[in-house]
Amino acid sequence: DLMNNFLCHKLAPVQKVALEILVAYKLKFILPYKESLFKLLEEKDFKAELLAFPLAGEDTTIKEEHRAGFIPVILRVLYGRLRSKKAGGKKQGGKGTVNARRGLILQHMMELSEEEITIFLIWCSEICSLDPTWLKEKMCLNSF
């Protein structure tokens, strides 16, 4: 549970530490994709890596036997990147850049199967219902 929370964290350095721990366990479903996962956590490499790493379809490099273990990991990493409020440095950052990154992630996730998307949405709704800071931000409860 703790590792999953760290993979979902909105700060890439926290996600990176969690990923390093998982890689240290030498899990068969992570090792072939570790370079791509780490690149997704680097702002300068994020967009190119996301576009070069299809999650499904004919072009995907994800082996079928790895999907069950790997997809939850990459979805948690992408969820953390969705939550991130910063994108790049001062010159590159800004709300437009963050929104563009979020749109790119969501568009990329549309390659997933209906079952994988459903699992992700259920999982996100559970996280959001347990996180009062998320509720505060999204439901404007901070004005009460």
C-alpha cells in the first residue's frame, strides 16, 4: 500500500524512489520497461517517452505476460504525473503546460482496454474519496 501511494505521488522524485525500490526487487514485469518508466518521471523526456511507449495495440512493447503486473505500475506513475501541478522550469511551466500534459496522458490512456480503464477509474475514485485535500481542491470546500 505504501509503495502504491508513493508511485501515485504528485512529486516525481518521490515516484522515482518508489520505482527504484521496485526495480531493486527485480520484478520480471518491470525490468524490461524500467528505462521508459524513469524517463516518464523526467520532465524533459516525458512527452517524447509517452508518445514512444504505446500502452496497447500492435506497436506496444509490453508483453502480454507482463501486462497484469506492469499496467497497474505505469497507471500509478501516470496518475502521479496527472496530479502534478508543475511542468518543467519557470520558462516552460504554467497552467497551459500542465493542462497539455494532463490531456496527453488521458489521450494516451485511451489505448487501454475497457477493463483496464475501468479499473483505473474505480481506483482513482477510491483515492479521491479518501484524500480530503483532493476534495478541498476540486469541490471548492475550502471556502466553507
